[in-house]
Amino acid sequence: MWEYLRNKFYGYPSQIKVVEKIISLGLSVFPNLDGQGSLRCDNIDITAASFARSLSIDRRVVLEVLNKIVSDPALREFFQNLRPVANLGKVSSNMGLGVIEIVPESASKPGIISAIASIIARENISIRQVIVDDPELVLDPKALIVTDSKIPSNLLPEMKSVPGVMAVVIL
């Protein structure tokens, strides 16, 4: 899908910026009653003007992107099915949860999350949430793991020794 998106919006950097932001936020796009594209966060409508202001671009750029999306069957299906996800990472301490950040050497290396999850599970700690940055959207992707309890610091050396891990930070 990434290649298809790049081709569809090739030569329009402002439009690519809109598409990337829609995807990173998990916003969806649906045709409204007059067939034009409509931006939503779950079932809450977001105006093109407010979205454009957040990106410091003209609202017509947002409208053009939304209309391209609803007029293309493959894009329409993809964007209609996006959903936002609550990231508990920054509020974990308020909730009594643990959180660690994993910085990979390469985000495409398989097995990093699995190995870290095994180390956590061995300590009988449940994982609540895993949020992983998409390397197509984020320059320096990371993984955030939220757990039911704090991660003991004595696990850090073992986590850092997992192949492909550059750094592990307890937040």
C-alpha cells in the first residue's frame, strides 16, 4: 500500500504530508452525503480547515486529498478502515503501570518484540499494550511496551542484549 500511496500522491509533498498525518493518527475517510471526502476520528467529524491548520497548509490541499481517497476504491477501503488507538505510554505512571521504550538498530529486524515480551513474561508481568512506530512514517522508530507493573531495572541488561536492540529505556 505504501508504494501505491506514493505513486498516487507523487509530486504533491503537501498532499503526502496530509496522508501521512491521517495514517499516523488513525483517522478515517468516508464519502459524505454529497460524495465528497469527510475526515473522522471514530465517529467524530474533523473539518478540513482545522486539520489543515494543524499542518500549516491550505484547507484545499486537505479537501483534494480526501476527494482523491474517496474516488479511488483501493484508497477508500484502506482509509475507511483506519482506527485511532489510545497510547497509554505517557499516562502509565498516573495509572500505576510500567512502560519501557525499545530503540531498535533496525526497525525491520524481526523478533525484537517477541524476545522482549518473553523476558517480561518470565517475570510474570502482563503486557497491556505495545505501540510500534511505523518506519514508513517515523524517522527513528521505537516501540513502547506498557505493562501491568513496573519493569525491574535488573532486566535491562538482558533486554539490551537482545539482537537488534540499540537501547532500552524505562520511562
